[in-house]
Amino acid sequence: MKDQWQVRVGIALAIAALAIAPPSAYSQTSETDDAAETVLNDGLMLVQQGEIEAAIAAFSQAAQLSPTLAAAHYNLGLALYQNSEMQAAATAFWQATQADPAFALAYVNLGAALLEGDNPEQAEAYLRRAIELDPEMGMAYYNLGLVRRRQGQPREAIATLQRAAELSPQAAEPHYHIGLVYLEQGQPALARRAFANAIAIDPAYPEAHYNLGITELTQGNTAAALAQFDRAIELLPTFSHAYYAQGVALSGMGNYDQAQTRLQEAINLFVAQGKTQWAIQAQQQLEQVAVLRSR
């Protein structure tokens, strides 16, 4: 059964999605700069309206009109990231750092985009630069902690994520990822505490409830695990892994009818989400439950 719990769903806000407005009017130096800032403001309005493609076009135009306007490159990076164009987003954030070498937030987001693009070594360099520029920026430590985890350095990951939690006490994500590291290291008591800390900050955090449920299940606390899976599903009705985990837990309790229902729901979601291997695994589990039920 152990292999079925290897999934560690880890959705996190790695990008600091703070839109940056253009500089104030007194700093404008030309009609071209005026035009660039006008287009940039148009792009910010388009983002608020959910028109991401149009916003990308506006930010691109602003950056072309004024290549030294860091806010244009930065907001272009945010919009591209939101549009799942990671490489282009990283390029835009890099251009923002070239336009303004002291732009700490641009370095953070450049590092985050590179990490999501599976380039942790380069991500680390830019995140360290962000920390040099702003030693109190929790988001930089958070992303650096994710880098450490990706690099297989659990002790360093935990220390860095704890620093992020200290600097950003209202952020649940550092605690959540601390919990994941402890869970991976076979320290369920510490994992449980970290997930509980994340939930205390953000009770509507489905992944934290799910992984707290996994932690409880590995400790034999099935009832507590089922309650956490229920909460995860309540918060995120398309959370396929939560349905699957709950189905397996119910089967272990001998509650085969409910287990079959949950596993079938998991299969349907896995198929809809394109998670073919998980759908196959859930189908195999469902067939095992059917055999147990028939005895």
C-alpha cells in the first residue's frame, strides 16, 4: 500500500503576483515614455478585466516603446506566467532586472519561473540576488526553500522555509512545504504540526488538508484521515487524489460500498484531467475492492 501514498500534491504560489505601476509623471523623459506608460496602464486594466492575451500585447508594446521601463517587462512576465508561458515569463522577468538591477521582486519571480521550468541551479542564483537586495523578502526565502527541496537538501529546505515563515507570518505555503519535507523524511509528527500550522493560517487550503490526511493515514488514524479528505474535497471538488485516498482508506476499514463510490469518482476525475496512470491505478484498486466485497 505504501506506494499509493507517494503523491505529494504541492500547489503553491511561487510567483509574487504584484502588479507594478509605471513611475510617476515627473520622471518621464520623452513622449515615447509617455506613450509607453499609457499602454502599460492599459495593460494593467486589461489584467483586472481578465483579458490576459490583450494585456500581454499591451505590456509587450510598452516594453518595445520604452525598453528601460522595468514595470513593463515585469508585468509582461506576470501575464505570461498566468498564461502558462514559463520560458517567455522568465525572459520578461530577466529583462526587468536588466532595466532595473535593483528590482528585487523581479529577481524573485525570475527565480520562481526558472524553478517551475526545472532549472533550480539558475533559480538559486537569482533568488540569492533577491535576498541580497532585500534580506527581509519572505517570498525569496520561500522559493529558495523550494529550490533546496528540489535539490534533495531537506535540512536546508526546512531552515529556509522556516525563515520564509518568520518573514511572512500570514503565508500558509511555507508551513505546507515544511510539512511535505518532513513527510518525505518519514517524520509524521513534525509533518502533522506543519500542516496544522498551514491550516491554522488558511483553513481553506485543500492540499494541506489532503496531506494532513495522508499523514494521519500513515499513522493508522483512519477516521482523522477521512475527515481531512472530506474537507479537501469540500474545498476542491475536483481534487482527484483526495477521492482516491479516501477510497483506499474506506476499503481498509471494510466499507466497500463507499470505497467503490469514491474510487469510481476518482477514476472519472483522473480521466477528465488526463492523469492516465492514476486512472489505471484507481481502476485496479476498484477491482480489488470488488473482489473483497464479493467474499
